[in-house]
Amino acid sequence: MKPVSLGELAARAGVSPATVSIVLNDRPLARHVADKTRLRIRQLAAELNYRPNHLAKAMLHQSTRTIGFICGDIATPYYAELADELAKVAEERGYRLMTQPTRWDIEKEFEALELLLTRAVDGILMYSMIGVTHRERLEKLCRPGQALVFLGNPSCNGFRSVGFDMEPGMMELFSYLLESGIREIALMDDLRFHQKCEAYRAACRRYGVSPREYEFHYGDLESEIACIDRVADERPELIIASSDYVAAMTISRLGQKGIRVPEDLSVVSIDGTRWAELYNPPLTAIKQDSALLARAGIEELLSALEGESEPHAVEIPTTLKFGGSVKINSTRSNRKGSER
Amino acid sequence: MKPVSLGELAARAGVSPATVSIVLNDRPLARHVADKTRLRIRQLAAELNYRPNHLAKAMLHQSTRTIGFICGDIATPYYAELADELAKVAEERGYRLMTQPTRWDIEKEFEALELLLTRAVDGILMYSMIGVTHRERLEKLCRPGQALVFLGNPSCNGFRSVGFDMEPGMMELFSYLLESGIREIALMDDLRFHQKCEAYRAACRRYGVSPREYEFHYGDLESEIACIDRVADERPELIIASSDYVAAMTISRLGQKGIRVPEDLSVVSIDGTRWAELYNPPLTAIKQDSALLARAGIEELLSALEGESEPHAVEIPTTLKFGGSVKINSTRSNRKGSER
DNA sequence: TTGAAAGCGCTAACAA
DNA sequence: TTGTTAGCGCTTTCAA
């Protein structure tokens, strides 16, 4: 049972396709169509369950009203929440979201960019470092000014980008920790994504803390586990984990070794998703607000689609969110230690 | 700088569009095209960064090679993992996935169905109860045999569906619990989704346990909290939570009231995602394997697209996964208590 | 108040 | 070995 086309509908109504199109789309000219005809068309459309063919429309306007979201990971809490927010904001603006997970595979990210090039989507949001690491290859495909926005990391020079400014949250964290008498503050991260790391180093400098970095690679489970094991051996007072996910992995694995959080070792995570709040203990975190990121990202993309030619590099400030995964030493600094 | 069309490319190469199409798509006839011409076309295409217009192709075949996934929630671990698996399997089969979160809003679910009707996607996977609860309205839009597969709940009579069989996991759980000396087994769920509930009742009957049910509504935070508070007051020995997410919420909130899991109250969750393993304590769970669901779901959808007319109702068995959120009473039953 | 025709970019069938 | 033509379903002039 094939769907009816506008043409067939017109034939059955005894009018031309043009008339049907005008009526069903409520074009200004529809006011000049005889009431009888208009009603007949409408009724017939409902009866036959007529639906305009999205493909034909898209072809005509050369637009699918779809935004692509290319992302290394969509199953982890931070990205899952982000994808959800993006879909919501996109919908508000009359777009759909097509999410392409790439499992942090550079080749796949470039493949996914073809979505944009073949015009299967109108624009692309990309959570990736290729704007920095694979600059030339990227430029061969898309010149700045295209409907491509990098998410997460700002300062993809020349390309549009919306990311977080890690500094405020990091500074707030350090100030809080030092007040609480904690000085051995280590970072566990994929150092290829250097923003968190840079904010960490800046904070270390400012507060006179000597940096300790534990490196692993996103998506490489073994390196993550090895990294946690090193932390367990060397036992800093506190470890900043690069995400809620990594924090959960860390606490879980430390627990298996009999190391308790926060009693034996404190953990601070970066992200602060709903999961961080529900974790046991609730995670103290540098909060990256995915709702803000989503909104700003889509705004920037739409402004590109509307022909706004100047690319922006938006930065969204981070904040500190208190949980229960940091051990408070001195009692006097018990300011807002637990919020719930 | 507008993208070049096949027509322009042909003009510049001094050949007809048809020839270009044949060459670039490596059609059988391409072997009959002069080597010189073929090379010239290929080279020019690369130089001009030619990309076929996806819309035009789609229009021709009346297919976008895209599958829609309509789902109430995509931010919660179980659904996030499922979306990830679906995207992966779809990609293997040459399709893309378009995820439409509806935040459990029935109207939105019907709206999203328009994706299928307007042919913006080739088929739809739907995680929803409307196949059961809004049968007539649904039938008015799509008759069985259409490229629509219900996920999660089997037995959407007449419609294709792929879901879980909760019984094996539930029975295994009960047998384990009774062996461990736990008899007060309660369920916390949205009873509108009656599968889990039915398996629970069946297990209660079989094992002579008197059912205790705590009801809340998905997506309604207040009802969830109220539900947990009732559980805290009435304190069954063990509570089966309808998802990893709900289990985490429960344990977190119980913790705030000073009730520890599993010392004071045991919790078993349903889902068994990666998050369940990383939780503290790791959750004992009835496992719903999202990779299996994804694969079976896509298979079923593709078989519909390929014209296989007989709708199936596939059921995937659940299993019990051991964690540390159940308090073991008797020592003799310490069989595989903790697995990690 | 309505209809006819052209065209969006591509492909497949048929000619040459 | 290559070109011509028609058409996918819809919208938008322009003409009647």
C-alpha cells in the first residue's frame, strides 16, 4: 500500500498539483481558492492519510532541517546528557538531531564529516580535537565559515567553537582544597585534551602546588585501569578525575583494593552530571553545564546557517559543585561541605 | 562557494552527466568508458571536491538509509548504552541512526512517528508502550507490516517487536535470594510497564513470597522520591528497582537517611549496565543485554524493509548478574556472591 | 480562481 | 564508447 503523492491527491480531487500544494501549505494564495475546493482537498488529504514527502521538500530547499552531532562517546553520562540537551534545543528551533558516535576514532570522525559534505545534514556539531590536531586535513574539506561548530574545546582558531573555560572551576576548587588543608592534588586525564590540564597547571602555579599528572587514553580501558593502579600505589591525597565516568571507575577500583573514598583518598570529578549526584558518595565536581553548552552550540550553528559569517569562539565558565567525595581535614573550613 | 553538482562537473570535463555518474559510482558500464575519460573525471572530481548530493540520491531511491529511534529517555544509562549499540549496528548495516527523545510524552511519540510517514527515515525503532496503550490511534497511522519495530516490550500483538523475557532473570534472582535467606522481596516500578511486574508476580507465586509493590511514574521525579521514602519507612529486606538509574537514586537517597546498602537494606536493579558495575556498591542486577536487543531490533527492522511480511515478536532472555548490593545472610549460600 | 511548466541533482534505460 | 531523455515529489513563477 504505497503512500499517496501530492499528484495523485490532485488527480482525485480533480485539481492541479499546484492548487493542492498551495492549500495544504496555507500559502497566501490559499485565500483565493474557492472554499469548496479547499475543503475538498483538505478532506481528501485526511482520508487518504496524505503526508508530504520530506525528501522532495528537502531536495527543493536543499535543506533537511537536520543537525549532525559527531561525538566520540554517547554512552557515558556527560555525553548522554549533552546529546539529550542538544536534541531538545534543536527541536525547539525546528531541527532534528542525528548523532554519530565514533568511539574516538579519527578516521570515523572524518567519515562522519561527509554527512555535511553530501548535504545529508544542514550543519554539524563536533566534539573532537581534530580542529586542533588535524588542522590541514580538515581545512582541505571545510573552510571556516561552514556550518561546522566544535564543541567542548574553544579556540579552534578560525573555526566556530563553543567550549568550557575550566579556569574558574579549577581555581575555586584549589582555593577550597587548600583551605581544607589538602595540598597533594593530582590530575588524571587524557592529556591530548589539554584544556583541563592547562587549567590544572595554572592553578598549581597560582597556589604553589607541585603538579602530579596521571595520563591515560580515552576509550582505552587498559590504560585507564593501569592509570588507576598507579594512583593507588602512589596515593596522592586527592585526585581530580577527568570525568564523572573516570571518577566512578576510579572509586570502584580503589574500593576493590580496600581504599575508601573519601576516607583514604579524596576524589574530585569533572562534569558534575546527574550521575555524580547519585553516586555513593556524591561526587564533588567541577561542573560543566551541558544545557548551556547545548544551547550556545546550537545558536552558533544556526547563526552560521543563517549566513552570519564571523565565527565565534564562545567560552562557558565552569563552577565548583560540592559533594561528599573530598575529605575535610580542618573543622574550621567546613563551609558548605555537603549540600544535600 | 557553492558545492559543485554532477552537472557542472560533467560540463567541465566535457562529457555528459550520465558518464560522470557511471564512472564515479563504478557501475559495470564504467569498464567501457575510455581510460582517459575515466581518469579525467576522477581527477576533476577530486580537485573540485565533488560530493554527490545525498538528497538527490535519496529522492531517487526513496530511501535515506536512516533509521529513527524514538525513545522516552536517552540520558539514562540503559538507554544511552542502547542508543550507542543501535548506532553501531545500524552503521554496520549501512544505515544511520536518528534518535528522537520524547521525555515520555505520548504526543511527542506520535509526532515523531511522522518521521516515518513523511519518509524522512526508512524505518523506526520505538521504545514505547503506545503499541499496547494507544492501539487504535496507532493503527490509524501505520498498519502492521510497516517498517516499525517496538523495542523493550514484546507482544505488541500484530506489530513487530523485540523485547526482553524478564522471567529467567527474575526466577534466578528469587532462587538465589531464598537460598540466601531473604524473603521480604519488594518491587519498585512504573506499573504501566507491566512486564517486570508480571515476572515479579509470577516469581512470587512460584516461590511463595507475598508481593509488595511500590509504584511511581517514569520521568516524574517527585513520584520517584515519594516512592523511595515509602520504601525507607516500611523497610522491606530487599527492593528490586526497575532500573540502574532508579537503584542509584534509591541508594543515594537512602544513604542520606542513614540507611546503608546492603547492610540495612538490599537492592537489586534491573538493567545491569556498565554503571551498575561502577556503582558503589556494584549493583546486583537482572541483566538486560542492550547489545543483543540492538542487534535483534535492527535485524527485525531491516527484514521489514526488505519486504519480509511476517512480523515477529522476539524475546531475549534476561540473566542474573552478581554484584555487592545484596546482603548475604547464611554463609553456606555464598556461592558466587561477588564476582569481581 | 486555477493550471501548466520548469526545475532541485541524480540515475537508469535506451539510443547513437 | 558516450549522450539523450525521462522522472523521483514537490514548489514556484507566470499565464489563463
